Amino acid sequence: MLNSQGLRPTTDRVKETVFNWLSPYLHNSHCLDLFAGSGSLGFEALSRFASFTTFVEKDAQAAKQLKANLQVLELSSEQAKLINQDALQWLKQTPSEAYDIVFIDPPFRCELLAPSCAMLNDNGWLKPDALVYLEFENEANEPQLPANWHCIKEKQAGQVSYRLYQLT
């Protein structure tokens, strides 16, 4: 596990709950792990039969470790892609594909959640019935989300709130 400042991987307990929520939707899905960090959410999706995951991570050290993990797991370019770029900058471009499932677990206290969600929604990154997983600090302000996102699951664990939204 990479020891990088600000890297806060999703706990196993939370991850188990999230993937229980997502289990009916994962098979053959295209996933986006935004603010990927260690990539644990994207790798877990692939291990549960998602067909493709894009990992977006700005931190060079974390991206280097993600690349090494992709190689160790022998994931082809048809299964996974790593983007070493700022997520908000990357989301400004015209998407080459839309995603079925998106994981958004940005660094805490950086105000990245609302702009990420708006750009995903407004710029064509999401399929019509996409699912979006959000993880954020309990103390954070309630995120401003697109009106067409409906919360279908939510929980808290310690300092973290996590929710699953579906586009309507």
C-alpha cells in the first residue's frame, strides 16, 4: 500500500457494503474510479466482473503505484486505463465513452465533490441509468448534486458518509 499524504483508502467494511449494493449492476459494466488513490474501488469492481475501469489519479506517486498494480494483475488496455491527471481538468474534455458506474472519493476538505458531480452530469460522462458512489467526510457540507440524481442507498461509518445515487 502506498503511503502518500492525503491518501485515504476506503475501509474494507465500507467497501464490502458498497459492493453488496452494486452487485446486481457490476457484470460487464464500465466503471470510472475518479480520485482513484490506491485504486481499491476500481480494482474491486474489476474483480467482480466489471468489464472495464478507468482510474483517474493526479498524484504522480499514487499513479506510479496504480500502473505497477495494473501490470502485476496483468490487466490489458481492454480492461483498464490509467489517467495521471487532475480529475476536474480531465472531466472538462469531451468524453470518449459514458460510464455505468462511477466512484467518487475525493480528498477531504478540498471541495471537489460538487464540481466533479456537475461535470460528470453535464458533460456526457454518464449513461442514462448510471450509478454514482460518493464518499465524503461527515463534517462536510451537504454536497450540491444534480437534480436528476436520486439517492438509493446511504450509510455512515465513523467519520465517513457514503451514498449510492442513480440517475433518473
